[in-house]
Amino acid sequence: MSDTIHTMPTVFQALQAVANDIKAIGKDRKNAQQNYNFRGIEDLYNHLHPVFTKHGVFTVPRVVAREHFEGQTKAGSANYRTVLEVEYSFFGPAGDCVKCVVTGEGSDTGDKSCNKAMASAHKYALTQVLCIPFVELDDSDSSSPDVNERRAPPARKSDPK
């Protein structure tokens, strides 16, 4: 019998091991309608699932706040938008966890706006907690939109009478 006690890695040690094993994820998908490249949640799941499994890491979501909006598309059909604030718990092999809170937004003409908001929130929780490297085609900060804005005047204080 061995005198050494085997302890399970903490969530911080497991997340560091995951970060060491992941590679850059490029924007390999194309949105033809709006002509931009993106990385989908499926890209992250396909890349991270085997690494999470290897190191005993998993996530659990908890919706903290929800806003739901109804509107119309340019064509006049119904459009639904959901904004969620989601707390994700990242559990490690020892049973401990670290939490983060992110916002996800989804828009759909049917019943999928909440699903899309959850996927968006999870995508950003994963990328920010793990600091996943991305292969970028263009630096999003390389240009600024040409916006014609003006600062609103400060609110006036009312005279008490």
C-alpha cells in the first residue's frame, strides 16, 4: 500500500490543464447573408469536449436574469429577442468550482431566441474563462465605424419651489 495520498486536481488546476491542451480556434464559418466569418458554439464544443472530459471539467448554467422583447423584421414578420444574464459554474475533478457571469443575446423569428441567447452566453463564458486563442482573419479593432453622434446635453437640475 502506498503512503502517498492522491488528491484530485482543483478546478483551477484542471482549467489550467485544459488551457494548456487547447489550440486556437479560427473563424471558419461564413454568414453568407451578412458576409462575415464567425466561429460557432459547435466549433468550441467540438474542440473543448474531449479536453474537458480528459481533465474532468464540466459547466453548469444558471439564468440570473432574463429580458424578452417582441418586434418585427424589416419584412414585417414577428421577431423575438432574448437577453440573458447567465452564471456558469465550472466544476473540476475535486468537486470545487469557479463561477462567472456573462450576458448572452439571441434573436429569432420563431421559438429559438432563448436557445440562441444560452449558446451565446456559453460561448463567451468558455472563451473568456479559458482565454481561448483565436485565429483571426481581421482584427476587429483595426477599423472604427463612421458614426455621427453627438453628446446629449447634461440634465438640468430643477429649482425647488
